[in-house]
Amino acid sequence: MQNSGIRVLFEGSNFERLLGGLLVTIEIAFISIIIGVVLGTIMGLLRTLNSRPLKAILRLYLEAFRIIPILVWLYVVHFGFSPLLGIDIDGEVTAILVFSLWGAAEIGDIVRGGLESLPRHQLESGKALGLGTRQLYRYILIPQAVRRMLPGAINLATRMVKTTSLVVLIGVIEVVKIGQQIIELGVIKAPTASFWVYGFIFILYFLVCYPLSRLSKRAERRWQN
Amino acid sequence: MTHPEEILLEIEGLEKSFGDRKVLEGINLQVGKGEVIVILGPSGCGKSTFLRCLNGLEPVQAGRIHYRSQDLAKPDVDFREVRQHIGMVFQNYELFPHMTVIENILLGPLKVQKRSRDEAQRQAEQLLERVGLLDRKDAYPRQLSGGQKQRIAIVRALCMNPEIMLFDEVTASLDPEMVREVLEVILGLAKQGMTMLIVTHEMGFARSVGDRIVFMDQGKICEISSPEQFFTSPSTERAQHFLDIFQYDKL
Ligand SMILES: Nc1ncnc2c1ncn2[C@@H]1O[C@H](COP(=O)(O)OP(=O)(O)OP(=O)(O)O)[C@@H](O)[C@H]1O
Ligand SMILES: [Mg+2]
């Protein structure tokens, strides 16, 4: 029985399909992270400026993503805005949109934290050496800020990869959805198919996220001061 | 060295306020070439602020600071240039944690002074040798003790070939057993004839390193005298009081 269950994985193009699904997952997470980093850096910089209304708005924006579940965001954009605006927003586009905005909120917070925690003495020590403003940024502020932010950013990437499993619910065919399809077809012949398929997906997620989590741990240890 | 031939730095009527609060109220001081001036005074009297004004870390409200035919109290001074000649090490003066010791030291010579790497590196290694830390040149600051860090910080400032060095309580945050190794480096500089202004709470050190003692209180200089005279019979009551408290603290 067990044998036939594991065979489902390799029947037809099932194996490739699952990997293809994983690619969709990674693609959504990857594109969103890139957009999130760009937007988030801008937001983080804005949040270090001394503008109260700006600070309040961006803070609210962050809280909106922290408080409201990502699933609700996906539904609101996909099932809410699409008909409202009279355009059909594709599931994957919706996913990238929501994940990018979420990424921007979180990265913004990481950037703000990285910049604000820079000790004043570092800057003064640089100034006392005769460094100019641009040199201070280039050699002291930015390298240190990046080191401080990297663990948080990698951590966010891991969370995003995991959270992409929700996009099934707005009709995106990614790795979990393909797994379900394979199980539906194979379960009659092999009742243990679901164990093997989900087990395989389990391992796939692990293979993607574990290196990321190791990387962030290493960065943290290496650069902690 | 009470009457030095060449005046390097001349401060006249220096005033500094933070908001409404006057912190320096008319400081006058002449510093001769090769002279070591030790500034003493109770906490909050303006010692740090005074040193910070000298290399432009604090803007001043009035007075003059003559240095190299410039007035450093004017707003349009190019302090990037000045800071290459007036080096400063302070209590919270920090090494850059993301750079190795040698990278820390070479940053200024290479990026600010645009010197050649070979030549700067040679000088850096000589200086490191002198403070006994050449073997740590590839270490990161987190791998060093407080005393080692402070010695590296001094080397970093010296590698710019400054004409004057300002030291503000460089041993204040160190464990007692590390204070000595740092003070010895500064004593060595004094022997070589480096012009220095030193703020310290180490009275024994003040006495042995200083050519003159400047005693400040409440933003003013109360007394300038030789170390011998200051520590045996200070001419002002406030200085006497300050020394009494110090002796009491030591018990
Ligand atoms: N950035 C600042 N803003 C406002 N007030 C300041 C600032 N820096 C210093 N002061 C005030 O100026 C006065 C002089 O400070 P300063 O640090 O020069 O004293 P100090 O003699 O170095 O004292 P200590 O021996 O404790 O280091 C203090 O009353 C201090 O509170
Ligand atoms: Mg001070």
C-alpha cells in the first residue's frame, strides 16, 4: 500500500508539476520582497524624518498589515476591488500586490529601526576623522544599517514563502493546490497518496525556508556587536 | 613650558550656550606648540563642550579660536580640513564595528586625506607596533578589550598626523587595570612633543603629564597654574574644594 502511495509522486508529470507549483510560490515571494524592499526603504527613510503626520500615516499603514490577516487582504483586493473597479485582477497579480504592500510595511519598520538605532557616537567618531556627510553615509551609516537589517529582512522572506500557501484561496495554482489536484486523482488507486504528497510539500517548504533561516541566524551572529 | 615660543592655538572670549543655557562664558587660553594642557573641573563645568568647540563638533556663539591663520569660531570654517589637524579621542569615541582594526585606522588617511595605501599602511603598522597591538590589526573591535579599543582609537586619530590632539576622559569607561596602558600611550605622546589638551579625572596622571593645569568651574576658567602649584597650593578656593572632594572620593 505504501509503495503505491509514494508512486503517485512520480506518476506522469506529477513531480515536475509540484516543482512548478513551488516555483509560483517562490516567484510570488521573491518579486514581492524586491518590491517591498524598494518601497519599504523609502517608507523607512520617511519615518525617520521629523514629520508627525507622515509618521502617523505610515505607522497606521504598518499596523493595518499587522492586525488584519493577510487572507482578508487577499480577499478584499481580489473579490472586493476587482468588481468595484470593473477590472479582473489575476490571482497571482493580487497576491504580488498584497505581499508587496505587506513587505513594504515590514521592511519600512526594519529600515526605520536600523537607522534609528545607530548610535550618535558612531557619527561623531566619523566626523572627528574629517569624513564628510556623504562619506559618513557610505562608509559608516549604510554598511551598519544594512547589517542590522539583514536578519529581519531574511526572516520576513521566510514568513512570506510560508504565507503564500494562502493564495490557493484566491485561485492561484501553486504548490499546495497542485498537491491537492494530484491527491484527488490518485487517492482512489492509492489511499495513502495524501500522506506522500503533503509529506513531499512539507520537505519542499523546508528546503526553501531552512537555508534562509540559517542565513539569517548566521548574519545575526556574525554581525552582532 | 610655561612660556612657549610658538603659539599654536589661541582662544579668546569663547562663549557657548545650549538654548538659553550658557555653558562656556568667555574662555581665554593660549596653547603653545608641544604643550600639554590638562583641563580639570567638576562635572558639568563645560570641559567636554570646550574641547568639542575646538574641532567644530559644537558651534559657538561668540569669541575667537585662532588656528593656522583661521578663526574656527566663524561659521564658514571647513572643519573637514581642520579635523585632520586637530584630532580628538573621547570617552564614547568608537571604533567602527564593521571594520577590522586596520580598516578603522586607514579610513581617514585613505578616504579623507587620499594618501597612498602603502604609505598609510606602513605608518599605521608602525603606530600599532608602538602601542603593542600590531598582532591585532586584523581583529574586529568586538574581539578587543576596552583598553585595546581605546589604544586603537588613539592610533586611528594619530594616523592622520594631527598637529594637536584633544583627549576627553578617554579612560573613564575602562576597568582600572586597563587605564594604565592607555595613559602610558598618552604619556609617550607627550614625551614626543605632541601638543595636547587633555580632560581627565586621573589626578596622578594629570600631574605627571601636564605642563599646565587649567581649572574650570561653571563655564569659566578659574585658574591656570603649573601642576606642582595646583596640586600643592591652588590659588582659588574652588580649586581647593575640588581637590578636597577628590581626595575624599579616593578613600
Ligand atoms: N547637547 C547638549 N544639549 C544641552 N545641554 C548640554 C549638551 N551637552 C552638554 N550640555 C550641558 O552643558 C553643560 C556642560 O557639559 P559638559 O559635558 O561640557 O561638562 P563636562 O565638564 O564635560 O562634565 P563631565 O565631567 O561630567 O564630563 C552641562 O550642564 C550639560 O548638561
Ligand atoms: Mg565631559
